Amino acid sequence: MEEHERALLYRLLSGPYERSLSESILVGTLPPHFPITLPEASQVLGSTERLVPTDPGSENHQQRVILDTPLLPAIFLGQLRAAIAGDWQDELLPGFRAGGFLPAHSPDSLRCTSTSQQLMLTVVATLSRDANITQVDLTLSHFTPEQRSRMGAHMRMRATEQTEVTLRVPEGVTLNPGGGGGGSGSWRYSALIGAQRSVEALMAHFSSQLVRQGWESLRQTTKQDKMLGTWQRIQEIEGILLLSIQPAGQHYRAQLNVIQS
């Protein structure tokens, strides 16, 4: 057994098991017609193609790629993001809370979907124990419009439990989350954000994310160096949102309050 084949089988066997209707394994190469351009510093150990049962009478076509790279996880994922820039949208990433202030990108994982291509991409990059190589496990799932509709319905059911608001800081901006909490229809989040951008630039960056999450701006005011924005949501789950950003030493202190109607 060659080294690549041995390494591939070890990584496949050490990963989570999922029952499949059929599966083929390719050593040292990508699956046929694989649509993602990988960073140049990628050593592909192999890949699999499989049919996974979902609902009764339905199945999901998955392509899985196992590779190594000398790049750090954050650098590899950053290059991969640049390669797939376009109509791909972030999904809820593992390893972070559902709401509040989040880093620009997850340091070790990526999950996004392309509705036009009917694809979901999940990537986990892990630094090896000797810190000389990053091990990457990439799964590309093909979904039908009906399957995507069911996924959306599941996400809407989760949304009835809590008005989830996520605000990612811009690329290159540091973040120190201050935690959050709440209940009975009211949630609060806080964070210290690096001063690499102006208050106005941060507010504009967060505002575009709130619009995509269904919020409508009511008012934005500036008092001295502090900016305060007020938002409302009237679709699905109604609510009011308050976002404030003000200087705090070498950082900005950001406060997010969500009140569900």
C-alpha cells in the first residue's frame, strides 16, 4: 500500500461515519468535475464520491476531499474564500455562538452555500500535532431546491426560539467578545473591537449585515465619538435592535441589544 493511500484511508477511518448508498474512493486526485479551485499549496491525498440517504426516497450527492497544506488554517481558508468569491453565502459556522459579535472568519472552519449552483461547502482545517502541516477535510454536498427548502424551514423553526443576530467584524480587525445573554425575548451582546477602522466604517460594515438579516434602519445618530443605530424587524419575528459603538482606549466598545416583540 502506497503512502498516499495509507494516509487517505487513515484519515477517512478516523473521521465521522455516515451511512451511504454507494461510495467510490479515489487516491491522490480530486473527484471528476469538482467545481472548487483549491489553493496552490494543496497536496490532495484523495477523495470520495458518495450517495447519502436523506428523507425517504431522497438522496444527497457528496464529494469529499482529504488534503494537506503547509499553510496555517486561517491562511488556507482565506485563500479558499477568495477562490470561491461570488454568490456563496455563509451558513452558521461550528464553534461559535448563534448570535453576537464574531470574528471576520472562523479560524479553522468554513461553511457556506451557493444557491445558484445548489451546493453546500463545509471545510475543517486542523493544525497537526507537530504544527508542520494543516490537515484539511472538505465536503461538497449537492442539494435540490426541495432539499434546500426543507433546510430553510428547519432554520426558520430555530429562529422562532431566538432572534439570532450575528455581526462579523471586518477583515483584519481584532475582536475580544465580552459575552452575552438574556431571555424572555431580550438579548444583549458586547465586545471590544480593534480600532483599525473608524466608528463610521464599522457602523456601515455592520449595517449591511443587518440588512441581509432582515433588519430595517430607523435612525443613526452621532454624539461626540459615539454612534448609535436603531433598527426594526417586521418579517417573521418582529423586534427592535440597538447597536452602539464608542471609543474605549485603544479599542471600540460595541453593544448590541435585541428586543423581540
